Amino acid sequence: MEIAHPYLLFLGDVPDALAAKTAIGIVDWRKDWCLGQVRLQGCAADTGLPDMKIAEGAAAGAKTMIIGAVNAGGRLPDHWVASVIEALDSGMDVASGLHVRLGDIPAIREAAERNGRSLHDVRHNDMTFATGKGTKRQGKRILAVGTDCSVGKKYTALAMDRAMNERGYNSTFCATGQTGVFISGRGVALDAVVADFISGAAEWISPETEAENWQIIEGQGSLFHPSFAGVTLGLLHGSQPDGFIVCHEPTRTKMRGVETPLPTIQQVIDMTIQCGRLTNPDIRCIGIAVNTAALDKDEALAFLAKVGEKHGLPATDPVRFGMDAIVDKVSAEFGAP
Amino acid sequence: MEIAHPYLLFLGDVPDALAAKTAIGIVDWRKDWCLGQVRLQGCAADTGLPDMKIAEGAAAGAKTMIIGAVNAGGRLPDHWVASVIEALDSGMDVASGLHVRLGDIPAIREAAERNGRSLHDVRHNDMTFATGKGTKRQGKRILAVGTDCSVGKKYTALAMDRAMNERGYNSTFCATGQTGVFISGRGVALDAVVADFISGAAEWISPETEAENWQIIEGQGSLFHPSFAGVTLGLLHGSQPDGFIVCHEPTRTKMRGVETPLPTIQQVIDMTIQCGRLTNPDIRCIGIAVNTAALDKDEALAFLAKVGEKHGLPATDPVRFGMDAIVDKVSAEFGAP
């Protein structure tokens, strides 16, 4: 799937920043591809990009409007449809990470056909996967896992990939979610794959590579999230990681969207090792990545020091303090590049 | 989905009985709905039904030909297509549990349209599910789990449902696979659901019911199978069982289709409890169901006695020795009907 940039990011009228994490993630890693954001009245998210009307984005040269916000269940609210049609009528392609296919909405399909534009649904693909085999593949792999959804697994994997490359490792980011696909231009939205092929798709996402190469694989969900743990387990088995990083958000009290209590970091480490051994007996935790956005700097540093000491692992906030501590751990455990 | 009977069962030319488990399962539970079997040259499976040509089945009054055999990956071999078309031209509907949609094959679609017949793809459905919520639902639930795929989980659940009803409980079998849907006329093939909705679909399959009612839920895969564990975990979380039965095949040395070694029954019990507590803190193992087909009767009884004693649980072969021992356990743990 090839998605043309520059991008115009559509945020709709979502009620919080988490719901716009697709757009925010794109801006974090590909700001130079983004011209502006389109927000409807009542939108509580902000990427920091200039606000634009769709016509202004088109005039500025945007090639694709990306629906950079999601609502529960991945549906497209009726009142967003007009904006999608306006973008198509302005000459842009439209890309979406929603569960619904843009082309399944007749007015959108007609507008795309009328204007000769493309609709990209990154959660959908027509690829066929084999079922997972579970056999060891050459190359080294790191998977981001989490105590919950939306705790920074994608960000952590992207930051780790960048830090690994800066330190001289040959590393590739492997996308498993829609934002990751927008950022990397490749990958599969794993939660949209037919259930029988989750681990097979994960094997395809992180294929055999040179022995000295590293793949840094975006995580999905949590083994402790009652909605999505199946995806998480299939990804763990398919990606057969040598090392994993536990991602955590310290102010969360319940799993996102449900009433289930949050697991501890130690529970996640133990369960990930226990399950991950099925396809990689040498799996180990190599660090903890904490989203400390809700803490001031001293609180954040104190929290990271406490967590790191408790688990005997490097603990960092990828956004604030970088990934060097965890790359050091990779070097100590697996050797210098 | 309504599938008209009597059935004619198509076995193709599959190389072993396991590959025809759909047909064999239908015969085990709905023999009175089945007129005969259609086998191509080289077929090594046998349901025990009379062999028929398709024309003979049609003449005998078959309303639906069911493709009762699967090959790896769920594809429809090219040389089976002619048989499907012949059935449609003979006036039958055709139902399939393969991953591929019958209607995606143009010659089949044309034959169905030409004859005004229906194509049923029980692995596919156009239903929309919510994501799993993980909240407790009224009613009592039993899930069949396994040390591997194809170790008798469906059979065990059907036998348990029948035994529960015979003993005065109000019990319903809940199908999660294609054969189960053929047998019960309802349910969802869970492995075909989009990954994000596995546990949500499992919640739909076993909905809230009267407090004294029981749902006996067909299991899928194994938490220790590297191809399918994600489906297994989502089903476990969504079905929030009060009790589970571990299904096992004692002569198996590797997980079916892969090189992964088989887990022990104790590993399956421990991991199922550990994971299942997320949505039902009171989850417990209520019995062990062993497929002893490869053992003679004395060996089977000795094996069951040994396994039962080792785990402090009733152990039986549902086919040979019935489910009374496990219904007794239900009565002891949860009360008489």
C-alpha cells in the first residue's frame, strides 16, 4: 500500500487526545509529511499542526487526507462523511485506519469514483497469510508489550528502532497497527486480520533476515486486556521476540474501555515470558518504557528509578529521556553492533 | 444461517480421518440428517455412511451437500470444484466450512445463480460484534480447552451438553467452529472473526442467560499452539467459564501441523486458570476428557485412572465411557440441578 504525502490530518470531533493518537503519532514521526489538521466543532484533540479547512489543505498541496482519529468500534460517524467527500472533491485521496471500509459507504465510494481518487483502508488488506508455524527464524527481534492498550507501545518501538540505528545496529521498525503503517509505509494492521492467521501475519511482518539484523515490532493490546488479549498472544507467538520492552502508563487504574483492573509490570513480564517461551525459549525482558506525561520531571525520574530498581531493568520514558538505557541493555545481553 | 437437511457429505480425497473431522462430527451427532458420503479417488477418510455419487444423493432427496473435509489453510482444491458444481446442478445447496468463500469461485457462483441454489460459508458471517467487555454475565458456563487442536473439544462439549440435559440441568451447546454450526444450526466460526473481535464474538456466542442455565462452549485451538493460541485466549476471556474440561490425545507427540512439543495436562490447567481469572476469578478445572481411540479398553481405563488420580479430577473418554463422572463433579462443585 502506497500512501501519497503531504498529508492533511482529519481529527473530527473526538473527545480526547487518545482518540486522535493516529494523527498525533504521524506528527511525532513524520511531521515533515504533514501540512495541517482539520478539526470539527467540539474537537478536544490537537496535534499542534496548523488548523486548516479542507480547501486550504488542498490549496497547500495535500495529496492525502488521513482520518487520524478513531471512535469506539472503528465506525465512521455520519457527520464525518461530508468531510471525506469534500476532501475527495478537492482532489485528495483519503486514508483511514477505521474498521469500516471507506468504500462501503456509497456516497464516499461515488465521490472517489467521480474524482478518480483512491481510498486507502489500512486496517484492511487483501493479502493471504499462512497459519503461524512457530519455527525459529534468523535475525533478532524485540517486541513492545504493555500493561494496557494505548500506553506507548508504538512510540516505544519507533524510538527503539531509531536509537538502535543511531547506535550502529541494523534495525527495522515493523508496523502492526494503522498508525505504524502510515508512518512506515508498510506492515499490517494485525487486529483486522482473520483470527486464524494472527500469528501467521505476525510471522510475515517480521520475516527471516540476516543474523545480525534487528526487527523492532510494534505491540498490540495487552495479555491482560479482555477485549484484545488474543491479538496480543498471537503477535507474541508470531514475532518470537528475543527481547521485549514492557510499556506502562502509571496513572491508569483500569484497562482502557473496560472495568478490568490494570496488571502489575511484574505480572506482564512473567506472563509474557511464560507464553513467549513457546516460540522462543530464550525470551527475556530488556527494559521498561513508562509514559510519564502525567508526572512532572522529578516525579518521572523518581518513578523510573524506583521501577528500574524493583525489576532490575533499565526504565525510561522514550519521549522524555530516550532509549539509550535500553539499547545499553541490548548491547550487554546480545553484544555490540 | 439455516442449512436445509438431509445432508450429503463430500469428503474429497483427503489423506486422513482428521482432515474429514467436520463430516465425521456431523455423523456422530446428526446421523439422522445424513444420507450418504461422496468420496473421490484416493480418499482415506470414511464416515461409515453409504458411498454415493452426487446424482444418487440428489435422487435420494439430499437438500444440501456439505463439504465435510478441510485441507491445510482452508482452501478449495481445484479438482473439488467440479463436484460442487455437479451438486448445484443436481438441485442441492452447498455448505462449506473452508476459509475460502464458495461464491468467490466464479464457476461456483455462476452455477449457484443458474440453479437458484444457496451457498453457505459457515466460516464467514456478516455479523458485527462489539469488542469484548469482560464483565460478568448471569448463567453458568463450561468451556472445553485442549492440549492441542483436534483432540476432541467439540465432541466433549456436545457430550457434556447431552449428559447435563439428561441429568436434569438446563444446558445449551454453544458452537464456535464450522462443524458445531452444522450440528447445532447456530453459532459462529470463531477463527474467521476479525481478530479485534474474538472475545466480543465469544461473549455473543454465550450471552447472559437465566442464573440456573448452563452453556457448554466448544473450544478452539490450544493456548500452547503457536498458530491458534490467540483464538484460544480470546475465547477463554470472552466465555468467562466457571469450569473447564481439558481435552487430550495421549499418543500425540507434537502439536498438530507444527514442530512444537505438546504441553502437559497440568500446564494447560495452570495456564487456563491463570489467563481465565481475568474474566472469571472463580474459574476451575472440572475434568479431563481423553481421546483414547488409539488404546485398547484396558489401556484406556488404566490411563484414565492414572490421569484422574494425578490431577485429582474425573477423567473419562466421552466416546467410550460417557460424561457422568464430570457431571458428578459439576453437581459437587456447583450443586444439583
